[in-house]
Amino acid sequence: MVQTSDTDAVTLPVELLQQFDVPGPRYTSYPTADRFVEAFRAEDYACALRQRAEGAVVGGKPPLSLYIHIPFCESVCYYCACNKVITKHHERATEYLDALDLEIDLHARVLGEPQVVSQLHLGGGSPTFLSDAELQRLMASLGRAFQLAPGAEISIEVDPRTASAERLARWREMGFNRLSFGVQDFDPDVQKAVHRVQPFESVRDLVQQARALGYESVNVDLIYGLPKQHPASFATTIRQVSELRPDRIALYAYAHLPQRFKPQRRIDSADLPPAADRVAMLSGAIAGFLAGGYVYIGMDHFALPGDALAAAKRQGRLHRNFQGYSTQPDCDLIGLGVSAIGRMGATYSQNAKTLPEYYDAVRQGQFPVVRGLALTRDDLLRRAVIMALMCQGRLEFESIELAHLIKVPEYFKSELASLAPYVEMGLVTREPGAIQVTAKGWFFVRAIAMAFDKHLQADRMRERFSRII
């Protein structure tokens, strides 16, 4: 029995959980990044930037979101599917920061006067691979090109092995007000199996120090489905995380794709938990966090009731971007650094995935964009539908019809028909002018959204995605 709110309780039968133990997109965008094409190049991205810079908007341009990718890590985590560079040579960061300065300047030249930024996130890799002086340099470069809005969310992903009380204090002075600690699991056997050893006590001390320094939000990332994990050991990790009381928790399913991600080849597939154990770990984690007072935001996010993410869910203001669920309105996102993904207007873009290619482009005064997508009318329509389901759990036909000049029952006739099994399972309800995801269905919202993914319906190569459960 798991509770989805203060008053609603649902039972998630093991058979139902097992039925949805299938691959599917996380819908941090639609169309998903695997649909990007190389025909979309730097000049297309520059055109989208100019349209933002030159466009007249009543009430002014909406704020930007910035994502900066720092690819370096000192050691490899075997589960990792991120774009990363493993090195102990910290001097390599200087060349990378020089390149970031060039890319930032390219944006400043096209956008003109500094654009207001309401959300800034450093990810990786391990952003804390950079020294504090290097982080200060990066923040100064961003500050010259962009204008941080009052109350902007400024966050950084932290490898606990690279952090200390002193570093936390310096980052706070730089303006960071949100931290995300990569924990994954506290079990020593699991940590050894994935080559990431970090004792519970060290993370506990960092979280306590962050609170004392006034960080507004602390997030902890967890992964279930890792080698050597089993329901009992993961239940201990859930209890330990609950003791830490982070403001937010992200709980991800491990996607074992060794054919795509070389570090995962070091994981013995015989050590991976069977599907039944993965389902038990997920069910136990949900029950444990809800019993600990957390709100289930959706899919892979939990938050304390007083956190802004929980408030956004209560008020129907949730949004979703490449970093997951967000309180920020749907806005343009600039991705900086190797492999970074951005969204500008009705386009998506991705930078070069290797450092040589990235360096070569910016040194020639070109945006390092190598692939992307200009969204069609159908893409924009389906994005609106999928994001309504993923974020609000409800699709109002009238709002979609007015915005896109279509009739939902006609345009999505086959998609609506495909929801019939979900209606029978009690995952969605059909109303005359709406689709409502039920309390039970909220746990399977990815599967419900997939019904409206035109690209996915014609695709048999779904194994590249993480599993829904």
C-alpha cells in the first residue's frame, strides 16, 4: 500500500508493476533527444537565437534557463551514462574554461543586451572537479553575459567525495543556493560494485553543513537496479536518506546498456537484481519516502511538503525540462559546453560530444551545435499534450484545441482508443472533454504519455530508453 497524497491510498499489485517494467522515454523533451538530426546545424541555432533577440514580446522577454556541462571526473562510476572525461589532470580545466568563455561570448554577441536568467544549473561529469577559483571564474563569465534575476535558482551537482564544509561555504558565497548530491546507494557492497565509495557519514555531514550555510534546497540522487542491490539493502538506504531529510529526492531506474556505454561493461550482468527485486525496491522506496512525509511529485521525484516543487504540484504549476521536473515556467534553455542540450523557441539543439570537435568550433567563432531539431506543428501539439499529462496529470481538450486549432477527439482518435486498456486498469479516466490520470496511474504516467508519441509508435528500438519501472 502506498499513499499518493494525505487522503488517497492505492494498491500497486506486483503484476501491474511487472507489466510496466518496459523501456520508455523520460520525456524531458518531446520529441526526445534521440530524434535530433545532423541536418540541424550551428546556423539554424544562431537563427533561433536571433529570433529571440529581435522578437517583440508584450511585457518583455521571458527569463532564460542556463545549463553548463562540466565533463570531467577523477574516476569512473561504472553505471554512468553521462558524457564525461575521466582524468586526474586538473590543468585540463583551464582549456575547457577558455572554450566556455568563447561560447558564452558568441551568445552575448547574438543576444545583445544581457538576458535575464531565472535558472542556472551546473551538471556533468562532476562540476566540483573544478577548483573554487575556476568555479568563480566561470560564474564571473556568466555574470558578464547574462543577468541573474532576483531569487534565481542557482544549482550545482556535487560529488560528495570532492566536497567539504569549506568548499560548501565558498560556493554559497559565489551565489549557489541549491545543491544536488549524487548518492545512488549507501550500501558498501553496491558502492564497490559501481566504483563509487562514499560513506553515509560523510554525506550526512555535508547535508548538515549545507543547511547551516543557508542553502535553499538540497537534493539527493538515488538509483535502483544497480549490481549487488536487493530489496532489504535498498530499504536501509531509503531509511538513511529519509534521516538526512533532503528537500528533494530523485529516484532513477538504472538502464543497463553496455553496448552504448563503455563503463557499464565493467558490471557483471549476473550481479544485477532481477525484475521482481527491482519492482520491490521501487515499491519499497515509494512507500518509505511517503511514510517519511515526502510528496510524490511524479515519475522519479519526491519533495518535502514545504519545498517549491511540492507547492508547484499542488498549484498545477509543474513544468518539465532536460533536468527533470521544475518550478520554472516553460522557457528557453541555453546549453553551454560539450554535449549540452538546449531549447530555443521551437527548436532543440545539442553541442558536439567530443572535446576536440567542441574546441575546434568555438575557436573558429562558431556555435558548436552539431545536431538538433526544428519542431513541426504536430511536434508542438504533441509536446503540449505529453507535458500536460506528465506535469499536471490531466489533459483538457479545450485548451489544446484553442491553442492548436484542432479537435482532440478527431486528431487523436487512434491514440485515445489506445488508452482503453489503461481505463480498464484504473490508470486513467475519460471525461467528455478531458483525460485524467488517476492516483494509481500517476505511477505509470510515462506509459500513458507514450500513447501520444508519434515517433515512438513507429519505432521498434525502444531498448535504448530506461525502464518505466
